Amino acid sequence: MDPKLLDLLVCPITKAPLQFDKAGGELIAVESGLAFPIKDGIPVMLEDEARKLSETELTMWRKRRTPAP
């Protein structure tokens, strides 16, 4: 995923930044607890297409976030 594109995209529900899950091919929205799929290189930013993150996944992604400078 192009880092510039990732900087522009936000969660469509909370407008919070997203995290890229390269292994899972998803964009992670921690605040809304959703994972948005990337299909054929295109992020699908529809709530109906997203999957709900488990509590374990949410905890892991919260720990990965880097604090703003």
C-alpha cells in the first residue's frame, strides 16, 4: 500500500487514521473496531464490507500504534 495513500485515507465512520495490515490485506480502524478489505489493490471503505475485529485483535492493534510526536 502506498504510504501517501494511507496518509490520506481515514475510517469512514470515525474519521480516525488507519493502520495497514500487510499480512491480512486490510486497513485497520482501531477506533471503530473494523477491518476494511483491500481487493485488487483497492481499499473497500464500506462499513458493510468491513469485518468486526475481535477483542484480541483490537488489543494487538492498539499496542502497535505509534504515538504522535
